[in-house]
Amino acid sequence: MYFIFLFFIFSNIYFSLQSNPAQIIKVRENVNVTMTCHLNMKQNSDARTSLLTVPSLSSFNKIFDNNLSGNIILWYKDDSQVIGVNSISNDPQKYLIYQENFYTYQLVIINVQLESSGIYKCQNFTAKEENLFQLNVMVPPSRLRLSPLPKLPVADGTSVQFNCTSERAYPIPTFEWYKNDQLIQRSIGISNNNQTSSPSFSSSSILTLLLSPVDHDQILRCQVTNEASIHDTNVELKLDVLFKPIINISWNQKELPTMLTVIENTFETIHCVISANPSALANIEWYKNDQLIRGENQEQLKMNFTRLEDIQKLTCKTRNTIGQSEASVDVDILYKPKLSLIEHITLNQGEKLVLKCSIDSNPFCHQIRWFHNQKEILTQPCSLINRTQTISEYIIPNVYRIHSGKYTCEVKNWLNTGNSNHRQEATTEASTDVRIQYAPFILNTIKKLAVVENQDIKTACIVDAYPKADITWFGPSGQRLSSFAEEKIINSTVISSQLHLPPSYSTMLGLYRCVAKNQYGQHDFSIHFQRPDLPDPPNQLQAINITHASFILTWQPSYDGGSKLIYHISLSGNRSEERQTNLNSIRFTDLNEKSRYSVKIRSKNDLGYSDYSTSLVVLTTEYPFSPEEFPTIQRAYYTVDGHRIRFHLSEIRSPLISKDHLCIQHYHLPSSIVETTDEFPSCIPLNSLQPTNDELEIAIDQDNIRLKLCLINQTDVCSKSVAIPTGVGLSNDSSELILILIGAILGLCVVAGLIGLFICIQQRRRKTKSKHGSTDTLKTNTNGNHMDNFHATPVRVVDTNSCLYYPAQTSKINEVRANGGLFYNPELPNSIYTIQEKKNSMCFDSGMPSTTSDNSDSACSQVFSSSDIDGHVSHGFYDRSDGEHLVNGRLSSKKVLLPDIQQLFLGKFNGTTDIPPYTVGENHSTLRISSEEESGFSTPTKSHHGKKLVYEVVV
């Protein structure tokens, strides 16, 4: 029982100690750290009391009471160093101890350093109670060292250990190794133990490398970091490896493995790229076909590569203290084909012709073509006899005269050096002249000639012969005409003998003969001289370039009948068409596919038509695409200037056709009946046209144009053509047309403004004149007596055709001319103005036209008429003294007295108009009829040129 009790007591103490784990404190250097220790004294006292209550342990309790008689607080570091007891520090410069109360104690560590790291313990020595503190002072790596073993430089293939050490760092850092910034190793540092018992804060990492020439001049870096690192800490070392020269031969900045390919007769620069440690640049040597090239001791070698040099291999050699090296490349010189062909060959007609073309090329040729007089006659593949040579043959078993001429052998190969900038196709030609000896052959085909009376006669005999033939002309009677002939050489075998006869021979009609003769035979040809007549139909009709929608008809002319020919061509089938031309060919387009057409032709000269030729049947081919697969040409129109066409294309509906495959073809439909050109219309790629407002535009210099779309590589495969309507639509070319309309409107506005300005100026001038006139209001003489008691009522003028004239005043007294004209006399109290009526006449007063029957100019015009006043019109005119108011008015020839006029005036309106009574004075009376303003009546006032005309009659 006693031992069980002791075991229980010490177990409680042990577990109480284990239940207090260490408190971890992490700090950086140069700071103060405070550790607070809390002890439970009461719990320990209860434990002591429980021990004293055990009566069977009296002797044990006695020992216990002696040991626990007081509380002793001890501070330790790493269980080996006593810092202090209770509140007493053994090293006050580093440690301070404080007791806050009976249970709490504090330890202050001043200015901690890396060496301050460790386990600190606060222990109640009496109660066996303690607090643990783990202090970790974190320090980034520093004082790095990188050392190789063995030391550098080292020879190629040496294994070297590199040791990277950090002298002072906590916690243990991570080491990363880089070679030329490429990570090659990462590891946790190994702690370096020292000889003393104190902890070591030095760690290191080891890297082992087998160095080679590739590692030379590379940078080896050791980078060390831990939890305390703020910035990377590293140390570097440049590798130094000794090795013999390493040589690479390069051309055009490309390394050559074993072969250098160059083109013949080119200057090229070859580089010998050397890498060595120590340097070997001072010991470079170049070799050509293993022969030393003297004077070439540089890294660069510039040479002219020709076949004569026969360069097969180039070598670069160099050495240093470590050893000697060399590098070689084989040389392959490319050259265009070298041809060999017999220059001149002469054969008799019927013999065998063998042409041999020997070919030497590198690389071997890829195409051989034979030409006869620039026309291709044969294409052959290349077949090698050896690596670079081959032979091509062209054989004709039986030669004829048409086989004479120039034969050409053309050979092509590719000169490809492997560099795209040097790829080119080389072509070489070799020619020979083949002469076939044969009898003459006359090439003329027309056997008739139209001869006009009393005019020169010209014709020709064209002879093909080798050797040259003797040509003789004979007349109808067999007479020689050699003196009228002149020979002209056309080519090496063809001669034209031109006959020019004087007008005297125009009456000698009949057969004329041309005879050609050489050692191999002779040939003669007869031409019938006759008077002009109808032409012969053309012959040798032929249809070429037949497609699904077009073909070209060609023919040979025949006898023209003595005047120029125009050919009439008739096409029938799905479409009938008549066309005319003065050429020897014509093109038919816009035909239907797989259709049968019949075409015939006849000639026309000044005298009439020939018969039709034999009909030629033409069958068009099948259309390779459906017409719907082509986009349609929409909204095509001419621009304002007439030199461009704009059009819009619909969407392409076929996956087989793209815009890159199409071109636009435009051709002119001649306005004249006779076609004079056979030019094939050009086709403009659509991609070359820049769209404007979703439209395309092409420049043209003709009208009556048709458009169609074609395939670029097959311009005979086209859509249906579209005619371009004349004129410009507003919607299609509104921008240009709007500018023109605006300009026209502005021009009209300017003209209208000028006209209005001119009218205003004229009116202003007339108003100015009217202010100074004397025709507005006429007044009677105020000197003397007035008709004070006379009053007249204005009346409305309903119909008048009279004219009122105002003659000027004069000082003459009652002057009466011989013709009976009456003048105004201002000295007489009772004077009168004359009134005259002239039907359908013009009366002028300051430019005022006479009134018509519908006007109401004056109240007097209704009263005074020719029926009331007996006025015989005289032929004289009264001339007023002031020119401005001159009136050419005819004067009344009868003198009218005042009482008569008064009675006439008033009697005219009695019973018909409401005229109030009036009074007449003893001496004189005055009747005044004013305008609308003065009368208040609605009679219109006549206005002319800005003047208000007031008619006033004074009696």
C-alpha cells in the first residue's frame, strides 16, 4: 500500500509537469522579449496538506516538510544555464526578472540575438511546478560562400564539387542552384556542427557537376532563402573549362552539317565558327580538296564557285594548347543545263532527220521542250544517263519542205540551294538550222486578178524553194515579163516575185504565168487577168476555241473582184444573228451550251455579193458550272462623267466559286455595222477592284458596254452578259448628281437675283423722275376768278377707251393753229384741256399705256367721248416745252365752250346716275373729278412706273 501511494503522488506531479507545453515565441534580432510565468501556489499547498494527513507516512512527511518549507523560483536556459533565482538576475545586462505578485514572474531578454534562441524555463523549485518558453530568433541567410573543388579552371570532363555555405541563418534555409538562370537543384541546407556544445547556425549545400565545353563561361548561382528572408540572397561563380577547339562551318548564318550547296559563278562567304579555351583564332588554316589555301587565315573565306575550280571539299583547321581540331564540308555546285546540238543540218526531201540534244545539268533537268520556228512541237521528260547527263532526241522519218527551219532544244532545271531566297528556275536553249533541199512550190491560192482599164497592174508570185529558185513571168502570148518583176526575200526559203505592169497592159487580159525552177524541179502558177466583177465566197471555214458559250470563226479570203471586201456572216440555230466584218475572223458569244449552230459566210464588194460558202456546223460544249452558281451583276450604270461603270454583285451561291476565282470582263458592242477589230476583251480580277459604298467600279473609254463574270484561269467560262443602260439613276449616283443639281440651283438663284436687282433699279429711277413731273395733278389758273359755287360729284368709270392729254402751259394768247388745234391760254379765266378718244390706240404720258375697255382710269373718260364732243382729229401734234413731259397727243380740231361742256357733262348722267345738284357762279365754274383717294369711290387708281395718275378736268 505504501508503494502504491508513492506511485500515485509522483504520477500526479509528473503529469502536472507534462500538461504545461512550451510556449513558442518567434522574433527577429535586436528586440526585447518578455516571458510571463504563472505558478499555482495554492494547488501545491493542498498537495502538501494531503500528504500530511497520511498517518502511516510519518517519517516520509517529515522529510517532505523539510524540503517544501519555502518557494524558490528558478529561471533556466536550455536546462544548462541558470539565469536567476526569484527576482535576482545573474546577468542584468541581458536579463531582467520581475515578480508581479505571489504567483506571477516576468523575464525580460534585452536585445535578443540569434544566439538567444533556445528553451527558457521558469520553475518553482519547492512545488516542482514550471513554465516552458521556446524562443526562436529568425535571421535571414548571410555571409554566403561558394567554393569549387578542385579549383577552376579545370579540363574538359572534370567532376567538380561546389559547396555553398551560409554562416549565420535561422531557421535552416533552402538552397537553390541555377546554371545560366536554369534551376538544376533544390535542397534543404545541412547544419554544420561545431566543436563546442553551443548550437551551430551555419548550413551548407553541395552540388556536383561534370564540366564540359558547353559549360564554359556559364554562370553558376547559389540562392539561399528561409522564413526570415525579405530579399533573395545569392552568390555566383563563372565556370572556366579548358578544352580544345570546336569548329562549325556556316553559310548564310546557317550551320552546315556535311554539304555546302551553291550556284555556279557566285561569290559566297563561308564562316569557320570556332569555340576554344584558350583561344585558337590566331591559328586558322583553310584547305580546298585537302590542299592548303595560302593567305587565308581568317574566320571568313570568300570564294567564287565555278566548275573550272572543281571544288569538292572545304576544310577549316585550328589548334590551341589543349589540342587541334578540324571541320570539313562537301561542296555541291549547281549549274543550269549545258546543251550540245549540231548547228547546221542539210537533207534532201524524203530523208530522215535525227536531232540530238546532249544535256549536262546539276541538278538534273525536269523539262525538255522542242520548238520548230518558235512553235512548240514536243515535250519530253528527263532520263539520266548518269548523275548529271542525259540526251534528248527528236526524229522525223521522212522530211518534207515544211520541215525546214530553226529547231530549238529548251531545257529547264531548278537551282535550289535550300535557301528560299536562292531558289530559281534556270533555262537553257540550243538551236540548229535544218535545210531541206526540195523543188519550188508556189504558195499563191487566188487564181483571178481584177484589172481596171488604164491603170497599173500589181500582183505577186510567192515561191518556197531550197536552193533558191529562178522565177519567170509570162504573158498571155508567152512573152517574158522579167523586166517588170522584182524579187523580195521573205525568209530563208520564201521569195516573193512582185510583178508591176504599166497601164498599157490593162487591155491585155488573159492568163499570166509564174514559173519557179531549181535543180530539184519546177512549179508554175497561172493567174487570170479579168475585168472587175462580183467576189468569190471565202473558203477554208474553221471554228476554233469552241466553248459552252462562244467560238471563233476563221476563213481564208478569195477573189475580191477588184475592190475591198466586207464579209457577211450568218449564224442560225437557237439564235439567229447577222454580222459584218472586214477581218478574217469573228467571235460569237453568249451562246447556249450543248447547242447546234450553223454558220455560213459570203463576200461583198462595190459590185455586189458573192454566193454563200458551204455551211459549217458548230456544236458548243457543256457548261462546266450551272449559271446560277455565278453571282449576278446588279445595279450596273454609267457614272456622270461617262468614263466609269459602277455595279453591285449578289452573294456567291456556290461553294466551288469564290471571289478570288472571278474576274469582270467588259467588251464594246460596235456602233457601226462592220466590225473592224478582233481584240479579245480583258478580264479584271475582282480582288483588284476597291469597293465604294458596297459597289465596284471600273474605268472605260467606250459606250455600249456589256459586262459578264468569268473564271480567272478559264476566261471562256463566264456568266451571261449584262447590258449597261445609258443615263444615270439618282439612286445609283446620287452623290455626283446632287452636286450638279445644287450648282444649277445656285446659278439660277444668282441670275434671278441679278434680274430682280435690275428691276428695282429701273423702278427707283422712274420714281425719281415722277417726283419732278407735272402730270400728276393739273390745276387751273388761280389768278382771277374761280367758280366758287361749282361742285361736281365723282362718278365710277365703267367703260372707257379714251386718253387724256396734258399739254404744257404757254404764254401765247389764244393761239390757234391752222389745223384748228386748241391751246390752253392761262390769261383767259375760262380755258379748257382738249380730250381725244382713239379706239384701240396707245396713249403715252410719262410711259403710261392707254386704258382698255375694262379699265377705270378717269371719271371723265365716261363723260367725254367722241360722240359728245365733236372732235375731228387733226394730224398735227402739240409739242410741249419741257422734254420730260412731252405728250404726243392729237389735238381736238373743234373749239369747245364752257357752257356746252357743263351741260354735256351733267346731262350725260341725269337720269342714270345719282349726281347731286350743283351751282354755277356768275363768272366761271369748275368741274373737278378726282381719283379714288379724293372721291372715296372704289374706282381704281391707275399706277404706272411708281406714279399715281390723277385725271382732272377743269372747265
